[in-house]
Amino acid sequence: MARSLGTYTVDAQGEFSGNRVQGATFPNWVGSVRTRQDLSLVVEGDRMVEHFRRPEGARVYIEWERVRTAQ
């Protein structure tokens, strides 16, 4: 399973505007900057799905799901 971490930025309207990868399973991802032109995000409830294309042409699909703790 691949992993990555980084920062996401939003514009004044609260829309996604970019992502910088600060750490990843794949070393060649570190330092990558992805913009709206490279990446799309869809958030539905507790799921966020990301689609993007790497500079070398590979298509990537990542899905996150929020884990809620029992209260």
C-alpha cells in the first residue's frame, strides 16, 4: 500500500488549489507539487478520492476514509 503526506492549500473560496508532497512511499514523489490542472479531489461524507497523473504519465487513484473513534 502506498502512502504519502504533505500539505494542501485552498483559495479564498475554500476550493483546493494545490498539494505539496513532503513524504511518500515512493521517493520520486517527494517534493512534487500538484495543482488543479494535475489533480482532482472529490469529497463525499467521510471519503476523499484523489485522481492525478504523474509527470511521466502514470495515472494514480487514491482514496481516504476518515476513521471515527467510538465515544
